[in-house]
Amino acid sequence: MMLVVHVVLFFYALPSQYEARLSYEYPNNTHFQKCVSTIIKKIVNDVRANSILLRKSGTMFRTPNMAYFIAAGNYNDFINNFPDLTEEKYWLPTARFLIMIKDLTTTSLGKIFDLLLKYNVINVLVLNENADPDLYTYNPFENYGCGQRYDRIIEYGKCSMSQENLYPYKLITGLRNCTFKVGSPQWPPYSIDLAKSNGPDGVEQMVLRELGKLEHFQVNFTNSGDGEAFSKIEKGVGSLYMLQKQEIQMMAGGMILTYPRTKEFDYIWGHLAYTDEISYQVKRATDVATWRYTYLEFDALVWTVFILAFLVFLLIFVIFVRPKDKGRIVLKMIGFLFLAGNRIRGNFFTRYLFIHWVLLAYIINVYYVSNLVSFTTNPIRKYQVCEEEDLVKYNLQPCVSPVIKDFMSSVEVNESFIDIQREGCENLYESIETVSKSDELYTVVIHLVEARKLKQSSLV
């Protein structure tokens, strides 16, 4: 399948002549048109875009973006409408931005770059609408800015005279002398809430400290809330809200995200690779009771045939031999089943008839003891629930934590258990523990959490 990426042409309150002019293919009658066309063609070639989408402000796209060309009628239009773009599903601040503002002034430039810095837009080029437009950019990673401040606005001069790389590599001083706030929920073993534990750091916290030593930056860890909470920006809580409001710059450990959310972040190493697999979890099947080994060697059909054979042989023996003590005959027949030695008395016909039962008893005993030894060596288990249909067949009840319910609701999955709350299912770990001790409950977990939490339950 060919990967299709998009360059988004985004317009804010443009007069009709802007739209008509930019609809022409590579206009070449002015310095301005040549400049814009050259820059756009370079962006398209660099990001290897296969299609260009044209739209106006207020239109939300559900397609991935690799670059943005933003045209605003004036400074206020840009300031008021740009935040809407950042709320899109596939907002990509690391893309290349070309921003054209008609009434661009030196005073407004600082406020524009302040807004871009707030939303972590680094690879950006701003130009006015002069005949030969002036080009501006900034670099919050020079002079140890750490992506959090900038000292100057960089002027490339006139577009026709600029021969520079307009989108250079900007990590000049890297991360040296930087200090980053890192959110760390209680998510062992990857991150440990240091306010709750005096023990060692989590694995990812230790890795970040070691990286800081190598790259000469500092990290300060802060509690980012319950790692099992499904973070939502609009509710003003959780890790996503802290990242959005720039209260923290990094996250250690992890958090439960929908698939589109995962595309909005950069990762040092995705060792907990995202997967949208939802798993039903039930109690692992336990060993059957020991006393049941007395009859599990044979199934019901074999036992039925054996009992019928016993009764038929006893009846034949009583009819043809006519023993005085019938109880003694029953005991001898049972004794031979346990290979108990006993003298067979009577005439030739009596002994000939009884020897057939002795041979049958020997065969049954051998098979029974063989199966009993096998069960002793490899205990058998109860039936393991392993299909969704089994949940209905055995009437298992849901024990699902609120975080999973929120996650399922966010991805528009309609499940009956979303409205059911049960004691012992208040959080993810507790729901797994509760289900691991009950044959009548099941829970739902995300594959990401499964390896970390799951110990006693079985994957369905």
C-alpha cells in the first residue's frame, strides 16, 4: 500500500482574490508568486507528499498532515484561529510551516513567534505580502534555549536574495544545560511515584537520568497522577492535560491512550508499543478436586458399559451356576477388579465361566491404574473459558475498571458492561485481582497493560 501524506493549504478569512490567485499552478508573474511557489515545491519534495489539500479555517480534516501553508488576512486572524488548528486529530507541530500574513508588522512578529513557541512549532517560516517578501524565523534551541525560549527573530532578508536553507537543523546547542519536568505516575516497574516510595527509581526514570548525564541535561520528576486514570484534556486532569498546559515536558512510565493520541507524541523508545487489542480476562482454570480422580479415568459411556457388563455377568452366573451365597460371588467379582487373589472353586464349567470375568477385570484394572498414574503426574484442569461465547454460556459477569470503561467510551465501543459497577473493580489492578479469584467474573484489559499487571488471569 502506498503511503499518502498531505500538505495542507490552510486559509484564515482570506478575501476571494487570495484563493483565486493561489489556485493557479505555479504563477510566475511576480516575485511574490515565484517565492511562494518555490518554497512550497521545496516543502512538497522534501516531505515526499503525494497530494495537496486546500481548505478554509474552521474545516477539520481527518487525514495526516506532513506540512502546512497558512495564509492569514492579518495578524489578528492568525492569532485567533491558529489554536483551532492545534486541536485537530492529526495536528503535527514537528511539520514544516509556511505562514503568510498580509499586514505583518515588526511589532506583531514577536507575538506570532510567542504563539508558535507555545505550541512547539519550530520548523517555521513567516513572510509578509510584499512584492519581494521578507522571510523570518526563530530558533528556540540556540543559546541553550531548550525549546522553551528564543533570544532573537532571525531575518533571512528578501526572498529573491535569500540563498540559505530555509528549514535548517535547529538543535544547535542540543539539550545541554536544559532542565525538563518529567511526569511520573505510579506505573511500576517503569516509573515510581517518588512521593509514595523511598526506594529506587523506576526503569524509565533511571534511563532518563543516565541520558541526562550523557547529554548534559537535568530532569525533575513530578507526580502526574494515577497512571491508571484515563487522561482527558477537556477535563483538566491527568498527564495529557499537564502536557497540553506545559506543566511537564516529558512523561515516564506510560498512560492509556487512544490510537490517534499516540500519533501526537515523540518517543525516546517505544518498548511499550501501542496496540489497540482489547482482551477479555478470566480466571485461569484450576485443577479438579482430588476425589474426582476416582472416576475421571473413564468417561460416562465406559462406566455405563462396565456396570452393565458386571450386572449381565452376575446374572448369567446366577442363572447357570445357581450359587448358594450370591453375596460371596459379588465380592469375588469386585476383588478380581483390584487383582486380589482368590481360589475359584466348583466344577469345570464354573471355573471356565468365571475365568472370563478374571480376564476382563485384569484389562479394566490395567487401564484404570495407567490413567490414574497419568492424572497424578499431570493433573487435569477444569474447562478453561476461551471464547466470547463462553462468557454467555457460563453466565460470567463483568468486573471492568472505570479506566477501561472510559477508554471504551472514547473509541465509541458500545458494551453493556460500561454502565455496570461492581465492588472490587474500582481500578485496573483490583479488577484483575478480583477476577483471578472468582469463577463467575471476567474483566477487560488493554494489551499494553496486560504484560505489566496480568499474573493470575488467562487471555481469551
